[in-house]
Amino acid sequence: MTDPIRPVQEDELHAFADDRLDPARRAVVEAHLQANPASRRRVEGWREQAEALRSALAFKLNEPVPSSLHLGRLLERRAARQWRGLLASPWRIAAAMLLTLGLGAAAGWAARGSQRMGEVTRLGMEAAAAHSVFAGDPTHPIEIGPENRGELVAWIDRKLHSTVSVPDLNEQGYRLIGGRVLSTMIGPAAMLVYDDDQGSRITLFLQPMRSDVAPMQPVSSGAANGYAWIDGHMGYGVISNGDTPTQGLADRMRRAMLPKS
């Protein structure tokens, strides 16, 4: 039986999935999983994802890292470009950020460090990175605009192999300006972009997930802030810049996209 004084925590579920849990707590977590099928399915999904990542990256473990990709040299080159003013473009700044993030994530997955990234955490990082790259671009934040909404929705449905809903945020003062399909390390994703009369932009990130459900948790990466969660094997990330009150918008979007009974 689960200890009522010390309930099972999220980090213990991750440690159990990675076989790193203290033996004194393993029996408690096993009992918790037996009594909670949803938690058991989440843990099984994490293990399947970890095995898939190990298999996908196994061929890289025996390859030497090219000298041109050593982190120290990459940082030196970036610093030199900054001094020469070659990173004045927001696109290049965003690309450098994504390169650093990608290198760090790949190294972490290959090394299997002491901390394991949860699905919602990774989802939030992907959503924040996409927002940072596209939402602030004044000319090309989207690929298909609201005048072709049907085409946009059909494109996202086809790429994500799922039927998605486009929430209406007019009551909250935001208009849909369009969206695009994205590629991530674990598969396709999509992003919808909204703005208001002051030019503030909100993005909704969508990606199919292994887990069936995971509660909403905050996301923060530089100027990008918001919330991420999973419902019905679909991951969602609602991201904005600065102090925009994203939690209310995230709740509004989550309710709008819940399956209708």
C-alpha cells in the first residue's frame, strides 16, 4: 500500500522507469502502479520511449565526435561571430540557440545522465523553441494563413495522423493568424499562432505523444513562458513572451480541445 505520509512523487516514477529508484521505495512505487493503471501506462510509455531512443542513437555511440562539433569550438566561433556583428539577425540568433539545445539534448540522451527528462518537460522545451524561432518573426511566422483555415487544419491532421481542433480565442482578444507544420527529434509537430491588437503573440504547439495524459506544468525558457500538458496522446504547449497571462489562455485552450461527450 502507498505510504499515506509520503505519497509517490513524479520524480520517483521517472527513477522507477530508469531502474534508479532506492530499493526502500521500490516496493511502494510498485504497489502504487498496481493500484493506478494510468500511472503504470505512463511508466511503460517512458520505458518504451527510452528504448526507442537508445536503439535510434546506438550507432552514434561508437562514432568519435568531429572536432568541428566540440562544444568549446562551437562557443568560440559563436563568440567570434557576435563580435563581428554577424548575429544581428533574429533568425541567426534563434538558430544558434536551437543548435546549442540540440547538442545538449543529444548528448544527454546518449550519455543517460542522472536526471531523466520527462515527456512534458521535453514537450515544453520544443514548444518554447518553436515560439522563439517563429512567433517573433515579423514577416514569416506562419506558412498558411487564416484565409486558408481548412487547408491548414487538413495539413496538420495529415502530418500528425490525428484530428486536431483550432481553439477560438476572440473572447480573449486573440485572432488566429495561421500556422505551420514542424519537425522535431521524435517526429512531426504543428504550431498555431495568434496575435492581439497590441501585436502580442501566443502560440499553440501540438505533437503526438506516447503517454495518454499528463497534467499541465509551467514552461520557461528565456523570454518564452507558458504551460504544457498531454491529453489523449496529444501534447500541447501554450507559449507567449514576457508577462502575458498564459495560464488562463492555456486553460481555455485545454477545455476547447477536450473530447466532446
